[in-house]
Amino acid sequence: MNRITAMIEKMKKQVEGRIAGGVVTAEKVAETHKALDMDIVEYCKFQEYKTLAVAEGTLTPEEGQVVYGLLGNTPEHFNGQPVHVKAVLTQLFKELLGRRLSA
């Protein structure tokens, strides 16, 4: 298991626990899911930054493949992912974007 899949599993358990514990409603999770949708520009930038991160060694090739598979071939593929996947990948995109901006 790599860092990406480990973070996704951890986030899945957190989301499930928060719903089961009554901390958050299923409706709120659905709202968050929709709020994490990506448009084509964000999608293309994420693919670009993911590739650069693999080339620079920030992500392993295996992690890059996992991200690529979860992003899919279109923003709609990403937008259909479960909320825990979208949350982890959105956080990764934020981190990769921050690296680009500070470079």
C-alpha cells in the first residue's frame, strides 16, 4: 500500500465514523462530494502536476499510477469518485499546486 491508497483508506474510515457517530449527516457528505467536483482546467492542471511530481520524485511511480487511475480520462470520472477519494486527491492537488507556486 502506498501513501495515496493509505490516505484514502484512512479518510474512508473517518467519513464512515463521522456518519455513524452522528457528527455529520449523509446530506452534508453529499454536499461536500459535489463541492469537490473538478472542472476541465483543474483536471488538466492536476494531471500535469501529478506527472511533474513523479518526475521530481515527490510521488513514486506507483502513487502516480494510482492518482492517474482515480482521476481517469475525464473530469467526470473524478467527479464520480467517492467523497473520501475526492477529498484525498483534492488535498494532494492543493499540495502540488503549492509546490508549483513556491518554485
